[in-house]
Amino acid sequence: MGKAPLSVLIHTYNEECNIANCLESVKWADDIVVVDMYSTDKTIELARQYTDRFFFFENMGYADPARQFALEKALNEWVLIVDADELVPGALRERIIDIIHGDKADVVYIPHKNYFFGKLIEGGGWGPFQDMHPRLFKKKHMRIGDCVHDFFQIDNTARIVKLADRRESFIHFAIIDVEQLIAKQNAYTTIEAKNIIEGKKRFMPLWSILLRKGLAVFFQRYILQKGYRDGIAGLYISFTRSFFYYLSLYIKARLMLEGGSSDVKSSVKEKYAAIARFVLSQYANNADGADSSDVESRLTQ
């Protein structure tokens, strides 16, 4: 059997632990496009053992701009987007080939078997049929947005199919440990906060973001989507994706708006440097030692 007339698009950044397995699971496709965001580990070396269709793209902290760039490089009408930490099992491969050869859809939603902390997650929005994305499609029916959480934009004429067999799911090694989960939340909230100060999204008051977003998302994930089925892992995942996420987003956006810049770190460092200069100036101007109360007063203004 020849290779399937399919372009597989994979974006990478420091994925040396995953990329070889990912590429092994898609080498039945006749066009594999890897777009790397300037990895500093062995990702590039490993990926080039599987394809010469290798490109670089600016690391913007999230995948979607790189995905759109990869989409423009695809040689085939049919496209499959795969993350570097995902695998395509045999049952999904067979289903994809059947859809392509039978022209049975224009856009296909594929379920995910998500693993957090080594455990297959069944609820909280991460169960296989709770976490479905249109990853297989004809190129003319899809555009990928450039904002985080604004992924796939589907043409309204597309015939859409949603796979309904758990065996036809991506295997997704989503999260290894708590540190990785927090790091991902940190990256996404920073990007969303920048979108707020750039006017792409609305800034919400604290009570609104905690009640309308935090509480609502927690209730949805933990209760309605049965995150409780996954024990303590389900509770933690639901909490971090709701209250923790939206409170972090609010604080970041507020600091950016107050400082007039998305680069909060630099503006705060400048403020600290100014305070340090003022404190040290007391030694130069008052060699005999002055009452520090005035200094304290000015520092807290």
C-alpha cells in the first residue's frame, strides 16, 4: 500500500522526548511538514531523520501562528494537524484513510485521549469526546486564527463529521507534572493579558472574572463534565483551569494596564531601580545620617 495523499503538519519547540514517536506514527502520510520554533534541544536533529520538509517560525509562545504557516506549506488537499506530544494509533489512521479515499467529509473532529500525570483523564473537559478538535480537513475549508484559544476557523460550506469511536482518538501526553501544567497556564494567561491591552479582548472587573468565568468554568469542568471522576487529579485540573487561570489573567492584565506596557517585568525593574537610587542618595546627601522617616514616606507614595 502506498502512502496516503495527506499533509501532516507538526509544530515543535524542544520536543526531543516526543517528536520521534510522533513522527513514527504518521510516516504513512506522503507529506510531513515540521515547523520548529527554534528548539534548543535535539528536536531538529531527530525530526530531520523523518522529513526534509522542515521550516522555522518565530517562537510566539503558542502554536497557532506556526500552524497557519505550516498550513500554507502543505502540498496536499487533505491536511492532518498533529501536536508533537500526540500519537496517531492504527485505528485512527485507518479511519483517516477511509475518509480521504471515500471523500466522506470536508472537516473531521477527532477525539483525544489526554494523559495528565501519567493518568488517562475521563472528565473535566479532557475526556476523549469532551476534547474534540477539527484536526483533519480539506485545506480550502480551514483557516487558523492568530490568537490563543482562537484556533480553527471553518468555512460554513464544509461537511463536518465527528468521530464517535474511542479507538479513533489521538493519544495525547498532555501534562507530565504540576510544574508543566503551571508553566502552560502561565504562558497562556500572559498571551491573553496582552490581547486585552491590545484591545483584542475586553478587560473584566475582578468580581466578574471570578464569578462569570472562574466559578462558571469550575462548575462546568468539575460537575457538569464530571471532573470528579478523575479523583484529586480532576479536582486540581478543574481548579487550575478555572479560578487559578482567570485570577492570574486578571492580575497580569491589570498590571499591564497600570504600567502602560505588556512588559511588566521591565517597568517594575525600572521602578525598583528608581527606589534604590533614591535610597542610596540619602547616604550621599546626608553623610551624617538623616531621619529615615521621610524616605519611608516617599517610598510608599
